[in-house]
Amino acid sequence: MRNVTRAIAACFLLVVAFAAPAAAAVPAPGPGTHERSVTMPGGWKRDYLLHVPPGRAAARRPLVIALHGGLDNMQAMEKVTGWDAVADRKRFLVAYPNGFLGTWNAGGCCVFARMAGIDDVGFLDKLIGSLVRDGLADPRRIYVTGFSNGGGMAYRYACERSRKVAAIGVVSGSLAVPCEPARPVSVIAFHGTADFTVPFLGGGDQDWNNKTPFLPVVEVLDFWRRTDRLPPLNTIVLDSTAAQCRASEKGRALEVRLCTIFNGGHEWPHGKGVEASPMLWDFFSTVGTGA
């Protein structure tokens, strides 16, 4: 009798399984900017904006993740950087995540995310993973960029998840964590010589309750150059009255580049021949990793 009961139960489960409707495929979002979220452990939903360029995608697209500055938000990052227009021309995705109370846990900076111990590396893992699983993003072409505190978070992500990123781009940010990347990463940085928030020559405080000084910008780029086993930044790729960009010679598709903005402040560069977002994309689209 027990065997008969088991057989009936098994048949019932098979009938239910075949009768149940198949899980619907996730529809691809249309062109424009969409509000989305990922669910973190404990059920906490974290928000981001996803900008999709016009036209039907024949394959997975490159993905740029743009991290806002401290005490700011995803909408402001979308507006100030002009990434959407670049993405529409070049046909890639842009994700604008929201930090915790306007901040990212970049290591030495910044309150509130740092003091709360927010797992922003895990958040970016989830965001990237969801877009890859949905068939939208190409896992071989993931790029992370950020401004100020967001730039520091881009550095941290490259340090801890170098196998996930093809390149990073930092504007007015600094490395504020111990860093031992598992593989080399291409890096470009923009920094103004008159930036008093994250000083070009180093100094200042990483946070209101962390008196550790910021590293000089050149020292940070030298760290990545040495990590990537590249020569000094002796190749001039831009030289104008407003800025100078120096690069290492490429090695295995790797490159490190520093764009110094003369008399530039703590801001996303626009005008005077220096447009950060198009220049970042040009860099991303021509470099890779040491894998």
C-alpha cells in the first residue's frame, strides 16, 4: 500500500509540473532610462538606473557602471556626466547605481556607507550578474567609472573583482583600500590640479573621522602601472592649454593613463577640449585586461 501511495504522489507531481506554465523570459528593456533594482541578502532592494541605447541589440552590449560622488545620487550622475548621449551614439548600456545615503563604502571613505559596513562590492556583483543573466550585458566588456567617492569605489571594485572588469575610469577619486588585484586592470584617471577635496598632490582627510591622507594621484597611477607591469607614463596622448594626458605604452592590451586638468577643481570635466565621458569611452573601447 505504501508503494502504491508513493506512485500516485509521483504521478501527481509530474502532472503538476507539466501543467504549470513555463517561467516567462525577462523582456529586454526598450531604449531610454529605466528604474531597476537588485535584491540583496535580507531582502533589501538596491536601486539603479539603466540606460539602453536605441536600436535592436544583435548581441550582448558593453556595460558602463557610473558611480556618483559622495552625498549625491544616480539621477545627478546621469545628468552631469552626459553618459547617455555617448551610449546612444556608441550603442552600449549605462547603469547608474544609488549609494547608501548618497555614499559608497570605498574603504577609507565615506560615511555613511563606510561606518555601516555596506557591502557595495556585493551590490555591484549583483547588478552585473543580473544584467548578464538577462542576456543584456557582455561579461567580457564591463567597465566601472566613478566621480570622487564613486571613483574610490571604482578603484576598490577593481582591487577586489579584477576578473570582472575590463577597465576602470576614475574622476577626482583616490585609492583608499589595500589593493592586491588578481589580474592586471587598465586604468584611466582624470584629476584637476586645483582639486582641494581630493588634492592632486595628496593630503587632506579621507573622511571626517578618518584622518588618513589621500595618496598623491601620480602615486596611485604608478601603483596600477607597476601592477600591470607597464613602463612609465611617458607617452603624451593629449597636450593642450587645458589638460595633458600621459599614458604607458600598451602591453597585452593593457594601458594606464593619467589626464591632468590644469587648474581643474573637484568636478566632472567638461569643455576646453576635455570631455571626460567620450574620452573614457574611447579608452574603454580600445583596451582590455591582462587575462
